[in-house]
Amino acid sequence: EVQLVESGGGLVQPGGSLRLSCSASGFTFSSYTMHWVRQAPGKGLEYVSGITTNGGSTYYADSVKGRFTISRDNPKNTLYLQMTSLTPEDTAVYYCVINPSHWGQGTLVTVSS
Amino acid sequence: EIVLTQSPGTLSLSPGERATLSCRASQSVSSNYLAWYQQKPGQAPRLLIYGASTRATGIPDRFSGSGSGTDFTLTISRLEPEDFAVYYCQQYSRSPWAFGQGTKVEIK
């Protein structure tokens, strides 16, 4: 069974940093491009970032480019999202996603003073 | 990057009526890698349709997807009370993925 478990969310002050992790199991992690998707309170779904199987290519939404860094550790079956210079607009539930059929449960990031 | 535009923004209908939701892409979506989700308040998105027209596991057959290229449609043949929600389309043919802004189906 595919499982994606996000962690690392929490309350952070504006300008702060946070690193999200996504622990994957039940599939061959190293064979899949992985993605982060977020949803701010009362807003729609927003694609945040993606990374190819070996990390050779990464993708970012314009809203996070230059502030967020996606990475992966294939031997550890773990996906990361390093977030810096956080603003209140980054407040959202962050989901780790393989494909439309497989999403994690999400982790809440709240940026507030 | 592909941009998805959903219409209408809000659909006001009564139970038993037919709902037709549109999703238009700024470029062709390869291999029809187009998905539809349903989301209710406080819940995670629920996959309804993938591959433009394939129902996900456990999805009732009143939900159907159609279309290709740049124009896609989600149809709910007869609205049940539990179908009133927000619906999103998503292209996953190439990274970065894209989501539509959502269509809210509300009770008239």
C-alpha cells in the first residue's frame, strides 16, 4: 500500500524557515517524480514544486521560486521541501503527491507573528 | 507552462439536476493526463476522474469525464445532496502541474 507521510509543519514567524519532510513507502520511491502541492485556508489547490527521480530537474511555482528548495534522498525514501523567507501568504496545508491517485494527508504550515 | 481555466466559477443547481463543469487548457494536455477532484470543507481533495475519463476506484457512475486536447468536461448526471462541493481540474502531463481555480457547485 502506498503511504506518504508529511511532517515538519508548524507555526513560524514571518521571515523564518521550515523544512518539510515526506516519508514514502509501498512503492519504488526512486522511480517516481515527486511533487508538493499546497492549499491556503479557503483557497484553491496550488502546485508548489516537483523533482525528477534522480533530482536532475526541479520545478517551482513562481510564488516560491528562490525561497523554496525541493530535494530528495532516495535511499531514505524521503522527499523534502526547504522553505525560507516565509510570509503569511505561505500559510497552507502542504501535501506530498506522487500522482493524482496518491496524496499524503498534509501538514499545516502557519506563518504568523 | 499550462494554465487551466475552469467555468463557471459557481454553479447553482437543485438535487437531481445535471451539472456540467468545464476546464480549458492554454495548451494541449498530452495523453489526456487530466484529473478531476471533489473537495468538501475541511477535507482533502478526493480524486474523481483521471486520464480525462476514467473514474477512480469507488466513484459512482453519475460522475463522468470527457474531452481531449484543450477542452475537458466533468458531468454529474443527477446531483445527489453529497455532490455539492468544489471541483478542481488538474493537468499532470508535464511538470509543473497545474490546477484550475475551482468550480463551486451549490444548492439552488
